[in-house]
Amino acid sequence: DRLILLKRGYELDYGDIVVFHREEDAESAVKRIIGKGGDVIAFDQTALKWVRNGEYVDESEYFGGEYSESYFSSMKIELLGDGLTIPDGHLFVLGDNRNMPGSYVSKDSHMYGALPQSSVLGKVLKII
């Protein structure tokens, strides 16, 4: 896939897709915004849904799969309890391909925590 990015003059909102530099492995990544500064993000293991500020996040437009066991084993423990408060100037991002078979695990905020917004290289306008 090829991406058309807006590199300046944009506002970020829930559901937007961003490209960012991932310091953990010195690569760029493409993920979707689930949380912003001030939000409390948690994962409800019974419902198998993400929770933002006490409400389920509707991901039906872009994620309809099931989670693998390896996804849970890599999850930050705070997300399974009361949740993780996202600091100001940070984002909580998740990959749309969280349901890949086998041992694949999306390298996103479920694993690394909040992403500094300064790491964002641009907002995806279109995927071609």
C-alpha cells in the first residue's frame, strides 16, 4: 500500500491513522489513534473490547477480528486493570491488524504504552 500524508496543519482525532517514528526499534509505523492526552484507556477481557474513559470504543469500521493469545501476553498490565492515563501531548495507537494468526503481535501502544505526539510524522489522508 502507498500512503498520502498530511505533514503539517492537521488536527488529530480518534480513528485517524498516523505514521510515526517508533523509538523502540528505529522504524516507522502506521497505526490508528484510540486515545489522546487525558484519556484513560483499558481493555475489557470479558467483552474483548477497548474502553476509553469508561465507554467501549467502536472499532467496527476497521477491526472485526479476534485477538490471539500472544496479543494478551504482550499487553501492558495497567491496561487490564483500571487503565492507563494518557499523558498530555501523547497518543494511544493500535494497529488494525491485531488479529493476525500465529505469534504475530502488533507493535503498538498495547505493548509500548503512550506515544509522544512529537513522534508523529504525518496524518494519513488516503491509502492507495
